[in-house]
Amino acid sequence: MTLEILTSDLLSPVRHGFFTRRGGASSGIFAGLNCGLGSSDQREAVQINRARVATAMEVPQTALARVNQVHSADVLTISDPDQADIQGDLRADAMVTNAPDVALSILTADCQPVLFSDPEAQVIGAAHAGWRGALDGVLETTLAAMESLGANRQNICAVIGPSISQRAYEVGPEFFDDFMTQDTKNARFFANGEGDRYLFDLPALGLHKLRSAGVGKATWTGHCTYSDPDRFYSFRRATHQKQADYGRLISCIRL
């Protein structure tokens, strides 16, 4: 099966892709293009998958930049394509670069993968934005890091890739309280669920954060990871199905 790569006109002509799980070498619960080196999948299969992604992005696998994602607001600037793959030991949740031939890659399995581009300044970014990272400002710090490389946020386009949608994201009252403590206007991202439960709109939070920060254009691809098991991995779905682990989707962008 060939790779399936979702793209957005908003990021064209910059090479980018939100890769689905189709076209990979992994099997079992990881069947498909699992790119998570931290998963319990066979490492050889994951390396084959990552090599296929690098080929699709037209970079050597060593130039597929990655970080140790920890749900933070920390951003790493990548300047050397020959060292990009080594950065995987560094704890951060976003990367920026103005170096050609570096593919920034983010792993997700319900959280938001966000790709950024200022084509005029030739600066790109990629962020892993779950609810904690988004609430703590990872999208804003990514924009600031891009500006430090010469980008103008009014020229930046940002696209949120496949993420868990509101209809599948049930949370408890303590989750709602965390958001209300920061800003009561955050109630806009919640709908009433059953009993004391709420339904949380993660992509709406991401879009609000991006637009409030002043990006030129921002959109969500509209794909729900939880609701489409044939195309996407989902941490929450795997948990509900009592699976031992889950695959990780990869999203990439390069100049």
C-alpha cells in the first residue's frame, strides 16, 4: 500500500504532509506507518516507516528532525540538517528552522500537529499541541521563535492536522476547571455531555490561539483521529479498546 499524505493549499508551495497510517511496515495494533520510536512496536519496522517518510519528504533520514515531546511550550531551533535526527533526545514540543533540506517532524495520536510557514521569509515551524501544550502557549512560543529567524507572523500560515474532534473528546469537571481558572472565556471550547461530563473542542482552542496571536491564516484539516481507525492512530481509542499501546502519526514540513 502506498503512503497517504494529506496536504493543505494554505502551506503550498512549501513541501509538507500530514501522513496517515496507510503504507507502513508495522503490524498488529501498530499496523501501518507507525513512526513512534518510543512505542513498543518493532524498532526495525518503525525505522522502515521513518525512512519511507524521509523519502517522501526528499531528505535523508538523518535530516528528519525530531524532539522528545513532553507536552511543554518549549521550542527548539534546528540549524544543521546533518544533526537534525540527533535532536530527538532533547525535550521540546516544537521546532523552527530557516535551513533548507531539514524536515521538521511531529508525532501525534490525538493531539494537534501544527505546521507553520512564512514563505516570504523562508521560515517554517512544527508544533505538537495537546490541550496542555496549547493552554501553556506552545503555539505562541513557536511563532515567537519563527520571528527570531526573520518571519513576520502576519505572513505566517498555520495548519492543524488530524486531531481528536469535539464529539470524541469527553472530559471531566476537573479538566473544565483547569481551563476556567486560566480564563472563563475558555468555556467556549466545551459542550455539555452526559452527567457531569463535557465535550472538549481541541482544534477550536488551537485555531483561537493561532488567530489571537496574529497569524495571517489558520485552518484545521477537519480530520478526526478517533473516528477513523483505518487512517489514523488514536491514544484515546486505543485506551477505550484496552490495547497495550498505540501507533504515532507523523507530520512534516521542509523548505
